Amino acid sequence: MGILDDIFGFVTSGSIGGLPPIVIMIIPLVIGLIVGYLVHKFLKIAIIAAIVVAVAAYLGFLSLNIGAMKDLSDKYGPMAVQYGTLLIGILPLGIGFIVGLVIGFLLSK
């Protein structure tokens, strides 16, 4: 029980940069809620766009160049992974962001 007392003591007392620790823990949760909501809404549009692109490519109106897509993924893929890792690493209590992301995704129906 000593560790729980330490955690509750940290959450309820002191300040981090002039803000109470509970505020610092809620910020990633709120950001996760917003991002989860937006991802869910964007996903519906992305699926429709992917179907339209697939039909256009099948009918010959659009040419998909696999080599160009591979070049883009080789160029920007490692950078995207690096920035994603950095973002998750610097978020205070990053689990709050993940929980908010899942809740926001589920509540956006």
C-alpha cells in the first residue's frame, strides 16, 4: 500500500510548472479524446476515398505507381516512426493519451 500512498500523494499535492499534477495528467487524456474522435470520423471518409480510388484505378482513370509509393515510404517512413516515438515518449503519462484515444474512437458513433 506504500506505493499507492506515494502516487495519491503526488497527484494531490505539489505542482509541476505551476500546475497541479492532476491537470498535467488530464491534458493527454483530453487530447486523446479529441484525436480519437477525429480519427474515427476521418476513417469513414478515408474508406470511401479508398473505394473510389480503387474503382478509378480498376477502370483505368487513375494509374497507381507502386515504385513512387515505395520511394515515399522509404523517405518519410522512418521520420514518421521517429516523430511518433518522440510524441509518445514526451507525453506525461502517455497511457492517458492512449486511453483517451480509445474512448474518443468508441464515443464518436
